[in-house]
Amino acid sequence: MKVQNISDVNKFFEVIDSCDGRVELVTGEGDRLNLKSKLSQYVSLANIFSDGEIKEMEIVAYEPEDIKRIIEFMMN
């Protein structure tokens, strides 16, 4: 799923950390980084974070409850 316009990056990563299953960031090259890893979170921030918000990123969540959790965050 593509997520866009994340202005509260800290809250976004709190939601990711609360997920039970694996959540991955898909890079432009097609690589997948485990977003539950703090190192991957820092790498993803360095690559896509500008002007205080994340404009767009593609993530993959494998557990239905995790998908629901992320969608609820995006809607609020």
C-alpha cells in the first residue's frame, strides 16, 4: 500500500512498532526494508524525509490487523 503525507513521523513509527507482523518499506529499486527495525527506520528517514513530512512511501504489511492499524492512522 502507498502511504502519503505523513506529517507526524514519530506517531507513524509508533504505529509501525505496535504491529504484530512484519512491515516492510519498498524502495524505488524494489528492495524491502523491515520497518520494525530501528536501523531501517533511520535509513528510510534519511532517504525520504524532507520538510518535516514523508510525502509518499510504499509499505507492505502482512497481517490483516496491522493493515487495519496503519489505515486507521492514515485516516486520522
